Amino acid sequence: AGQRAASARIGVEVVAAPVAEVTLAPLSKPAYNADDKLTLRTLSVGLEDESAVADALAASGVAASAEGARASNLTSQDVPWRFEWTGMALTVDGGSADELDLDDPAVCSTGRSKRNLGIVAGALSAGTQYRFELMVNAPSIEAQIVSIEVELNRAPFGGVLTVSPST
């Protein structure tokens, strides 16, 4: 058998751009029941680089200029952050299956564009694992995506039921 050769090329462009630092709160328990209300909280969003904060404030119109933002002592908490949640059920092998409709009030009480996400009790299926992702960005700030996985308990099954006395 003859040998075959192959080649490929790929181009990568690296752009220096600030990225938000995002921290989600840890889950309060290892697994939830399908009838639990689920709240996913964003603990913090910020930038360490002061010049990136000033640029973001100027780009968003909060300050007239980056110099004005620095002079006003504005911080990354003043940046108009944009939040976008997605949620999906995971398959047994960890791949994604169906995406949740976070715009449906029967599924999500907060909508997908808030800092925190509220999932309505009964909206998720027992025995399923879900991944929720939050994308955070702002003017002149690259998007940062963080995720958290939530496991739902399944209903008990199998076994034997014995009643005593029998009559």
C-alpha cells in the first residue's frame, strides 16, 4: 500500500482585547429536583485593567472620554455589561441536545438577558443534566463565556414494595 501525504493551513489572528472577568456563584447542592426553582447567580463582573475600564465607559457613552472616565473615578461596576444566558439539556455522552427556550416565561422567570437567571419550578426534566452558559460583554470588551452544569435527580424506580400485614 502506498503512503499518502496531506497538508493543511490555518490562519490565526491574535487580537489584544480586554475580556471581562466573570464569576458565577456555586450551586447550593449537588443535585436538584425537577420541582425545585433554580436560581443561577452572577457574583461578579469586572475588569482589572483601568485603561480598559475607561475605554469601555467611553465607548458605551457613560463617560465623554476615557480621560473623563478616569477623572470621574468610575469603575468596572459602572460599565453597562450585557448578559446573555443559554441553557441546554445534555446527552448521556455530555453533548448538547435540546436548547431551553429562556424567553418562555413557563421556563425562565427572568428572561435570558439579566445578570441572574431564574428557572421556573417544574420546567426541567427529572434525571437530566443541564448546562447553562452566560456570555458577558460590553462596548470595546470581548465576550467572556462561563458555564455551570446542573444535575436533576431522577424519580425512584424498580425495587419491591411489601405491605405488612397482608390483610
